[in-house]
Amino acid sequence: MANRIKHRKVNIIVLEQGEDIAAHCGEGDIAILSNDAGWWIKFVGAGGHVDCYGEPYPSYNEALWSAKAAAEFGT
């Protein structure tokens, strides 16, 4: 089940494997999800457009820290 963290008025949504970004995130949200490569940060924009950093983070804590830093600057 997706977990929502509110940071600086930005929703950071932590998704479990298999959960769909569009089903849990809206415009302006940041999604964190993992796969075999690591932990990814995805930014949800207008119309459901998703953008992300090019490299995954090796740990959940590093991905969360980066998502919170992005929220500080308004993504």
C-alpha cells in the first residue's frame, strides 16, 4: 500500500512494487519506487507526465532525502 509523506506542501508517495504511479500520484507529487536497480524518484507533472532522475539511489533513505530536497525547491 502506498505511503504518503508530506514535506513542504509536497506529497512524497512511496509506492510498493507493482503499484502504478498514476493510481496514487497527482500533479506536483514525487513518487519513490524500487526495482532491482535501486530506488527511483519520479516527478509527476501536468497531465500525468512523469520525469525522473537518470540514476536510481542505492537505498530508500537516500531516495527519500533527495525527494525532500527536491520538495524544498518546489521540484
